[in-house]
Amino acid sequence: MNLTISIVIVITLSSLFGWLAVRAGQAKSRPAVRWVGAGLAGLLAVLGVFVIGLALTGLFRFYLPAAAPAPELLIEGSPAQIARGERLAYLCASCHSTASNLPLDGSAENFSPAIGTIYAPNLTPGGPLQHWSDGEIMRAIREGVHQSGRALVLMPSDQFHSMSDSDVQALVVYLRTQPAVGRQTPATELTLLGAILVGVGMFPYSPQPPIAGPVEAPPAGETAAHGQYLLTMAGCRECHGADLRGGRSQFVPIGPNLLAILAQWSAEEFVTTIRTGVDPYGHALDPETMPWPAYAAAFEDEELAAIYTYIRTLPLTGEATE
Ligand code: HEC
Ligand code: HEC
């Protein structure tokens, strides 16, 4: 149901119960009946006010996030950058395309009908981004803010917040070189439940702290620092857990403990598993739950080896850290 209508209904009901509470309190019936009636109606009135308070908090967070102005720049874009951007774009394809592949023509489905109308928009030059500046797209990716200044929801900018200037610019250049696909996804809207969940912080809310200075990636190479950089933007923690020791969230596929598994594998075995989707024991990974084809397309062997190096530096047991 439309959010405005829902709020009007809650306000009307809340006022009605408030009025009933006052009436019941003044009624000439027996005191017990009078006070139970007034108490019940009063409780419902207060509940209504509470619901409206949470929904308004959610709307405030949705429409007025703490956001910095989008950077002003025009990205030139070399062929090498386009190639780099195309690889990174595979990390967006599970949400932003009809076929979990390039081009990023927008999701086919509403992600969460109970929460609102939430589609991952068409990111080809045929979609809304044709009217966005390069800086506005960069801000959306890393800081989770829409062109209009409102918050994005569900878009995982927490994963992309540490993306280097060079990588995010490569993405923007690539997005603009895709074939223009004309499909449009519906505008994002929240239901009353969605507004309440955003209000209490129980629905993925994208805004991130503004990026003030230049952001550089760790030098390329099979190092843990480079691996950590790539693993963060790949979103492995979403399913394998914040500490990579196994996922717990029921909302995404539950990935196994990567620290324990990779302790038994060589770097080559890990790279081959992601390239082929078959692990060293001959087990074929389900691409519906473990998006290995996207990672195979996004990362070069050296980058996968860096991810392996990073995971192997994490302590197998003991205090869980991120
Ligand atoms: C988990 C799913 C998911 C992934 C992965 C994802 N996005 Fe999004 N993205 C969304 C959703 C949903 C929205 C719409 C959010 C809203 O309107 O509040 C969005 C919005 C955006 C927008 C704003 C577009 C507009 O018209 O409003 C941009 C730009 C964007 N995403 C870029 C990217 C890029 C680039 C990547 C990959 C590096 C990516 N996204 C990965 C879900 C995702
Ligand atoms: C959308 C959820 C999801 C994401 C994101 C994800 N995984 Fe997985 N992963 C799974 C699931 C579920 C399995 C088990 C799949 C199966 O056995 O078919 C799995 C299995 C694996 C395996 C094989 C384990 C084995 O014993 O064969 C490896 C290795 C792995 N993931 C590494 C990664 C890495 C590295 C990343 C990030 C670059 C990642 N995963 C991101 C869900 C995910």
C-alpha cells in the first residue's frame, strides 16, 4: 500500500482511539468497565503514535541522509580503464541485470515487495544514469547516495566504500560504454513496514561516510593487503560471515567456513576452484548460491591468489575479528 495512505490511516486510527479513550473515561458505566475501555483505547492510540514516530524516522533517514556533494570531474577513460571497469562490473551483475550478466540492464524483480518497490536500476546509457554526472555515479557507488541526495537502500556501498578512485572511475567509464538498453525499472519506494525498518536500522541502508581525499588501492600483487581490498568489494563476507568463518544470516545463502577450508588447499587449488566451479574433491559449486562465475570473470589469477593469501593470514581459531 502507498506509504502516504498508510500513514494517514494510522494517524486516523490513532486519533480515533485517543478520542474513544477520552469518551470511555467520561462514560457513566461502572468504573472497572470505564477504565479498562479507556486503557485499551489509550494503548492503541499510543501504539499508533509510536508507529508514526518510527516511520517518520525512517523517512527522515531515507530522504535526508548525511551526504556530501558529489565530486565534480569528467573522467577521460582509456581502453585499459574500460577493460578494468568491465571486469569489476561483474560484481554488480547479480543484482543489476536480468540475466546475472553484462550488460547491467536492471533487475527483473522487486527485491522485497513487503518493504517497498526496490529494483536495482538499469545502469546502461539507456537508463537513468544518462542524466547523472560522473561524480554522482561515483558517489552512488561508494557513498550510497542517489542523485537526488536521498539514501539508497540495499545497494551494498559498504562493500564499495574503500574502492580506489582509479577502480570506481573505471567502472563509471565502462557503464557509459555499454550498449544502451531501454528498459526502465520502477522508482524506489518504501511501504509503511519499510519505513519503520529503515527507521530502526533493520533494513540494509546504503549511505557511507563521505569520501574526503584521494583513495588508492594497495599495490597490485599476491599480497594480503591487495587480497583484502578485492575480497571486500567482492562481498564474500555477506555469505561467508564477517570473519569468513561461516555465514549466519538467513537472508542470503550460508557459505561455509573459508578459513578452515582454505587451510587444506593450495593457492592453485583455490584459483582453479573459482575458475572452474569444481573444488579439489570434485564437488561442483552451485552457481545459484556461490557466484563463482562472476568472480571468475571479475578477477585475474593473480588477484584470486591475493584473496587466497589474505584469507590464509587470518587466525583459524581464537578471537573472531573482521
Ligand atoms: C545486492 C544487490 C546490488 C549489488 C551487488 C549492486 N547494487 Fe547498485 N543498487 C542496488 C539497488 C537495489 C539499487 C536501488 C536502490 C535505491 O533506489 O534506493 C542500486 C542503485 C545503484 C545506483 C543508483 C542508480 C539509480 O538509478 O538510482 C548505482 C549507480 C549503482 N547501484 C551502481 C552499482 C554498481 C556499479 C555496482 C557494482 C560495483 C552495484 N551497484 C552493485 C543493488 C545492488
Ligand atoms: C551469495 C553468497 C556467497 C558469496 C557472495 C560468496 N560465497 Fe562462497 N560459497 C557460498 C555457498 C553457499 C557455498 C557452498 C556452495 C556449494 O557447496 O555448492 C560457497 C562455497 C565456496 C567455496 C568452496 C568451498 C568448498 O568446500 O568447496 C569457496 C572456496 C568459496 N565459496 C569462496 C568464496 C569467496 C572467496 C568469495 C568472495 C570472492 C565468496 N565465496 C563469495 C556462498 C557465497
